[in-house]
Amino acid sequence: MTTTLPMSIARHRIKIDAAGTFVLWIPFVVFVAILIGLVAFFGEIRTSGWEKAAQLPRWYAGAIGVYMTALYLPVYIAHGRTRTEFLKQAPLAMLVTTTVLSLLMTIGFALEYVAYRIAGWPQTLSSTHLFESPTEFGLVFVEFWLAFAVWIVAGTFLGAGFYRNPGLGFLLLPVALLAVTLIESSLGGNATVSALPPLLTLFDFIPQSGTVGRALATAAACTAIGWAITWLVARDLPLKAKAA
């Protein structure tokens, strides 16, 4: 008699998150194209629309982290998987999903470049980045990857915190906001910082021209600390009893 082994948590999450990201990316491209078309119809295109649209995927990456620990971790535990098993395998799934999302966002800049060239519009950037031109696709990918990596990890410890105890979740919220603000500041993204609560600008996290070394160090520190917090909160996460 052959026993079928359960799918690994990493593979299951990749199957859901990475594949789902690609499916959602298609309507997102269409949505951004429609918005750019409307701006062109009623006015004049002077800057990259994809650059401004890139704020939303950051929140999407954070949401992936939140539901991984707040929704799916309890489900895995309820189905006999261990917390340690999840905590050891989840980083691989997050790595793959972050890479896929970053690649798709880079492709978005390439598609926009072609469309803007055909239409005769300037693909000018409105804020500072690791890259000086949207056609520096290697740096574009690196910037997105570093940003998404921090956002998704921030989501994981927030999700675990709020699931464990709402009070703990609120205590961890400033930590998550600090992490994503630090990475956005190191990337030099004025436009992306504007997506964060305006109160954060009071702390002088005003982006300067980013450097790859600074961004790598910031992302490494934020993700390491963020995953350590996730581990501490989720390693003995109790299951909540369902209401009758």
C-alpha cells in the first residue's frame, strides 16, 4: 500500500502565493494601463505611471505576510503540521513569491517603456531610486526585491501578533511601520513613502538618493529582526477555539 506524503508547506505556499501573484498581476497591468490612458486623454503624460502604481504591490506583499501567519499557520497546525515546520519552510516560499513579484514589476516597467516609446511619451521618474532610468532593469528588480522582502516579513510578525493577541499586534505595528519606512528611505523612494502614514515624516525619514549597499544592509537587518520576531511570536502560537 502506497502512502501519499502531504505537500510541503513551502510548496503549498508557493503554489498559492506565487501563482496567485501572477494571476493578479494581469488585471493590475490592465488597470494601470486604463488609468494612464485616462490621464493621456484628459491631460498630458509627463512621468511613469507604473512608478506611481508600484505603491499598491507593496501593501499586497505585506498582506501576504499577514495572512500567512494569521490565517494559514493556524490551519496548518489544525491539520497536524507543526509550528516549527511552518517557520522553517515559510522563508523559502516568501523568497520565491518575492522574486516572482519583483520580476513582474520589472516587466511592468519594460512594457511601459515600449508603450511610451510608441506613444511618444517621456518615461520620467518622479522620485529617487536605486536606478536612474526605468530601463536599468537589473537595479529595478533589486529595488523591488528588497522592498517586498521587508514588507512581507513585516506582515508575518504583524499577522502572528494580531492572531495571538490584538494588544500584541498593536504593539508590533510601530515596529512594522519602522521597518518598511527604513527600507523605503534607503531606496530613496519619495513616492512610496507617501503611501505610509503621514505621521512618519515627522521622524525625518526623508529619502535621499539610494545606494545598493545601504539598501542591502537595511533590508538584511530588517528582515532578520522581523523574522526573529515572527519566530518568537509564532513558535508556540496557541490555536483559538472556534465559536459554536
